Amino acid sequence: MSTQHHQAAAATPPDIRLVVTDMDGTLLDGDGNIPDSLWPLLAEMNRRGIAFCPASGRQYATLAAQFDAVDDGGMVYVAENGAYVVHGGAEVSSDPLEPAVVEWIVKEMRALVDAGGADAGVVVCGKRSAYVERSDEAFMTQVRKYYAAHEIVADATAVEDDFVKVALFDFGNAQDTTAPLLAPLTDSHQVVVSSRHWIDVMNPAANKGAAVRRLQDTLGVTPAQTAVFGDYRNDLEMLDTAHWSYAMANAHPDVLERARLRAPANTENGVVRTVRDLLGITVQP
């Protein structure tokens, strides 16, 4: 469906003003890297005045570091699965978590791990940094992937920061071992299984969709002028914000059902190829 649509769209490109993409499983390749072909595409989009926005469970510091080479101070970031949005280095919006909820999660996870119920760790995500109590290399390898700014602390409940998310990494299947622990929060908070090993807990108002809508309001962009790309369930609300909503070929079944359009898999450079076709851009990789 998407290939034919793109070829038709290239002749008369739609008026796209904002392109939003998830990172892992969407923009990033099979090795977790940004494809080199993105950089010339971003340069052309910038020349045309089209905003590009990574939307990820990753923290703002991580996203900013990944795009530092091309960010002239005006890029937009939807970080922490929508709980923290930054444009041009300034906060657009944030949806903090109550400290009491953060404390409850940390203590419940400590008890679960101590009892042998899970091989897992907690990442308490603040605006300034991420905070972890577990410091073994296996866990820290996972933390570093997503949290460029992180600190190992003795007691994550004693940290002073504005918390926007608590992320739980489970070496097993998070849906089976750590998700049940969070059942008491599912009616009052966003509890999102963002991959096989990660679960995120956020303010009930926080999701990528709400973040993109605020961004659209800030930039004066309509859904018809917005294209979004996603692959997992934490992208579902975001798909509803755009007329041009794309599920990657490798996407979760729920995402494939929710999106209006399809893009090739992340391992096939799906985002870059689709945006080029959609906008009628011809740039070399």
C-alpha cells in the first residue's frame, strides 16, 4: 500500500511541516544506529522549513547527544515517552510524577528483586538526570543505551529532581514478571510496556500523542501537516495525531492496526525512504 501511495505523493507532495519518529525499532537500524542517510535528508528538510522530531522513551540528554551534530538550537524532542518535551533547548511541556508514587515503585521493586521474583532494576528519570541504585555492568549497559545523563545513587527515593518517568528494566519478560507488580497503578497512571524488557510508569496525562499535540499547537502545525512513524505500543497515541501515520513493517500488531499507512522495516531504512518519497525529496544517502 505505502509504496504506491508514496510514488503518487511524490508528484504532488503534501504540505508536511512536522515529521515525528520513534527511535528504537523505527528510525534506528538493526544495530541501534541512526542511518547515515538521515543526515542529508534532515539538511533538506531544514532548508524547506520542515521540523523533525525524535519521539522516544529515551531521555532528553540522550536524544540531544544523538543529534548534536545537526541541531542548530532549534530541534524538537519528545523525550521520556512524551513526559518531557523540549524545543530549542527550552521546555515545551512536562508531566511530572508524584514523589510518593516514585517512592512506592522503587520500594516495591526492591522487595520483588530481594525476594527473587525478578532480575530487574529501576531507573528513576528526572529532568536533570536518571538515577539508579543497581550498578552491575549488565544492568548499566542497558541504562547507558537510553540515559546519557545518569547517576548511581544509594537511595533513589532520596534524590531531589523533577521526576517525569520511572523505567523498569527486566532481564526476563517484563510483561510476566514486573508488570503484575504495577497493577495497582494501571487505573491512575500510564503504565506502558515499551519493549520485551522495559516498562515505563508516567503521569496519567503523559504519552507521545499528548506531547505531539502540544508540539503541534506550539508550532502551529495541523494533523494534515504531520507525519509520524512508530513500531510499538507506546507509539499508539502518537499515531492518532497525524493524517500521515505510519506503522513500520516490523511493528507490533496493535500498531499495524492503528496506523493509516505502512513503511518498510527499520532494518530497511523505512523512515528515511518513506519521508523522501512523501516529500518528493531526492538526496543521495
